[in-house]
Amino acid sequence: MKITLTNAGEKNFITEHSATFISVNKVQYFNSLILTPEKVIDTWNYSDYLSLDSLGQLLEHQPEILLLGVGPVSYTHLTLP
């Protein structure tokens, strides 16, 4: 799905996504990443199972909204300790 935005200014924005990638500012990423309005952190490496430890790097940014994309696999629930 392509997404159109008239003016994002200096902020990052998602320009396209599919089941296998996400485009931020027209740059495609095929790996896990953390996206903030100011940064794209494409070195986020977590195990196959999310835990509080693996979410620690996310929570450092004190997000107002946390959106997790799981790719083509759907999970029925996410359990955190």
C-alpha cells in the first residue's frame, strides 16, 4: 500500500508498506526497526519472542503510541511478564 502525504516537513513518515517491508521517506527496510519522528533505528534486534528486555530499547523513547508489525504471521496474543 502506498501512502501519500502532502508535507511531512523534517519528520520521518511511512511512504509504503507490505507484508515484507516498510518504506520510510521512500527508503525500504526489510528488517525490524524503531521509527520515531526524528530517527530511523534499523539495528533493533530482538529474539523471536518479545519480552520486557527486548522492548527496553523501544521504551527508552517514551512512545505515546507503540505499533508492532508482525509481518505475514498473525499472533493471537502477546504475553509479557
